[in-house]
Amino acid sequence: MTDLAKAAADIMERAYAPYSNYLVGAAIRTAAGNIYVGCNVENAAYPLGNCAESSAICAMISAGEREITEIFIMTRGEKPGTPCGGCRQRLAEFADSQAQVHCGLSTGETITYRLGELLPHSFDLEQNKT
């Protein structure tokens, strides 16, 4: 298991998902080579929880970094889970379309996408300039 997959698997075990029982762990690697992790945190006022990817991005930003080169999302189930639409856009804010998005299960099954495959027409900073 790669260091990114292991970090995602480890943090997945800390997820707080009493409503869905769907544990998710995310580990992002930055351009500087650092790894930041996050897990999903649900809330009784659904859907006000935090996704694992969003939590990992917040950890990265809090540490002063801004560039994601790779992410690993670990889930349980019959097939690897992919980021939700909102998290795809969040990832696109800090990663280019060629960034690898690894989606895996604790069994070792992994599917890898490029971010541009998951979100081919993302919003970007240039579109928001007036």
C-alpha cells in the first residue's frame, strides 16, 4: 500500500458517520511533497457535515499550502467511491486537470482518474474575474 493510500485508510477509521455508516478517508499530496488528511464528519442536521476531501483541503490550507498534485480517497463497499460534485470543484481549485485522483477500497482495489476526467468543465479563477 502506498503512503498516500495508507494515510487515507488510517484517517478513514476516524470518520464520524453514525447516520450513513459510510466512512471516507482522504489524503492529499502537495507540490511540496507533504501529505494532509481528512475524514468525513456527519451531522444530525444532514447535509451539514464535511466531506473527507474538503477536510483534507482545509488541513492543507491551514498549513499554508495551495497546490494538490495527487489525492487518494479510501472507502468501504462494493466499489471504490469517487468525490462528490462539490468536492470535485474544491479539488479543481487547488489541482490541475492532470492531477491523479485515486479511489480505493481497503481490499486494495483502486481506480485512478485524472481530475479533468471527473470534472471536465470546472469553474476557475479566470471565469470569476470581471
